[in-house]
Amino acid sequence: MKEAEEGRWEQARKRIIARWREILNRIDVRDEGGVLGLANVIDEFCEEAITTRFEILHGQAPPAADLLKFAGSAGSIGTRCLFCRAFQEAGGCFGMLASLNSFVMAGKWDDARKVAEEYIRRVESMYLTDVPEMQVT
């Protein structure tokens, strides 16, 4: 078995933070399409969970995934969530996308900014460690 590449979850976290900082920039210029487009794509933690799931199941699961993620709650939206370190550490997805989407579409930019800032704070405060896959002998 192949050991997990060290630091993948931390790299995913950094990419999420960078993307959400860009979301803040788009909020500042009132770019509704830009905010919604960046916020509602399947995120970097989801991508890492898909990769982990595929590796653990030794390629027996399809690697394809939906491109969009419209989670209205903190509940699991697919089997990938079971392999997501962030989902496990936080006890579920943050469930903030529905609020962000509503605020942006209603033109409540200050409220949208608060949601995005809270999202970044949560991601920054998560404790993530990369755990190598166990070796079976």
C-alpha cells in the first residue's frame, strides 16, 4: 500500500483559504457571479476526500465527482464526506454556503462578507494532521 503524501490536507487548507480570500475580494466589488462561482464549486477538502476515498478503495470506486456543491446543511452530501478529514474534525461541513448564497443574491454584501470571514476563521482554526495509510502485512 502507498503511504499518504505528507501535507496534502494542509495544502488543501491553504488553497481553500486563498480561494475564500478571493471570494472576499469579489464581495468587495459586488461581483455576484464571481462570488457564487467560487464559493459553490466542490472545494479542496472535497477533492482531497475523493482522492483519499479512491486510494483507500484501491481504485474500486469511481473517481468522478460533481463539480458543484450546494450544501444547505452540515450533513453529508456524498460518500466522499466519510473520507474528509475536515468533515470528521468539524463534525460536518460548515453549512455556510446557503447563507452566503442568500445574502449575495439579496445584495446583502456586508452580511455576505461576515459569512466569508467566519468561513476563513473556521478553516484557519481547524486542527488537521495528515495520517499515513496503515500498512497491512
